[in-house]
Amino acid sequence: MFITFEGIEGCGKTTQIKLLAKRLTKLGIPFIRTFEPGGTRIGHKIRRILLDARHRHLDPLAELLLYIADRSQHMAEVVKPALTKGQWVLCDRFSDATVAYQGKARGQDLDLIRLLNAQAKAGIEPDLTFVLDCPVEVGLGRALQRNQSGALKGQDRFELEKLTFHEKVRQAYLDLARQEPKRFVILDGILPVARIAQVIWEQIQLRL
């Protein structure tokens, strides 16, 4: 099963992936945890370019192509091999993020994004996508606080965008979810962490 987690900055995706990973470990279900951008050695270098706050003037098309390059490498090196082995894949962001961020928020051509995504994904789509939804002010507050410590300091180029940018991203995710209700599940990111984790597991069970 290929499960992706999406949402604005600070929505709680990573926390929920960790909790799901713990549950799968207890159940003896083989899986891998991964993320975009940066889920490979090459991708890690791309991620540093994309998230570095000093790169505020990165051209939007260049940004898009860097994300696609990261995805193509990630699929070839991590996601496809894991699925072929019968492992579950839990991925923190995937192709929907490119539609939301580079398409709807940055204004890049959506037809181009669909074409590039199709090439990078090589026919593989998530079985299930969770969107953790929360008000922009809440998510950004969490993200900025997190980024002020440790290795994440300075890797906050997106968090520094205007509120209108993040509102566009949030709305884009909600629109995507409404377009594909069989794949997407919208979760209230304000609920207690344990409650969100339980809803996630219930939704997975429905699809097993």
C-alpha cells in the first residue's frame, strides 16, 4: 500500500507518519518511511537548495523542475523498489504537493505539472492520501517554532512566504481532495494527535 500525507507547513504530517509507523511495526507489516523532497542521497542535495531561506528568489520554473527531478530519483530509487518487494510506503508529501505549491500557489502551468508528474511517477499513484488540514496561522506558528532549533534552522524558505501563499496551498489541497474523494481523506489537524492517528488507522482498515 502506498500512502501519502499532505498539508500546509506545520499541519502535523510527520507526527502522524511516525505514529502509523509504530503501529505497523507492532503488527509486523513491512514498510518504509520516506519523504519529498530529499528521500534519496541526490534528493537530499536538491532539498537543501529548495528549502534554504537564502534562495528566496529561486525562479518558479526552476523550483518546479527541481521538485520533479527529486521525484523521479525518489521513485526509481526508493518507492518503486519498495512496492515491488511488497512493502508499504509511507511518504511525507508527493505529487499533490507540486500541484498545490508550484501550481496553485506559484501559478505554474497545471498542464505542464501534470505532464511532468506523470513522467516522474511512471504510472504509480498513491492508494490513499491523507490531508491534514488546519488554519494557516496555526500551521505556520508550529512550523516556525520547529524550525528555530537544530538542523532545520534556516531551512524555512516556504514558511517565510506571505499568508496568501499558504492560503492558496491550503485551498488547493481541499480542492484536490474533493476531486478525488476515493483517494483523499481530509483530517482536522486541530484534533488531538491520538484522535487523528485513530481516524487514520480506521481509514486504512476500510481499504484493506
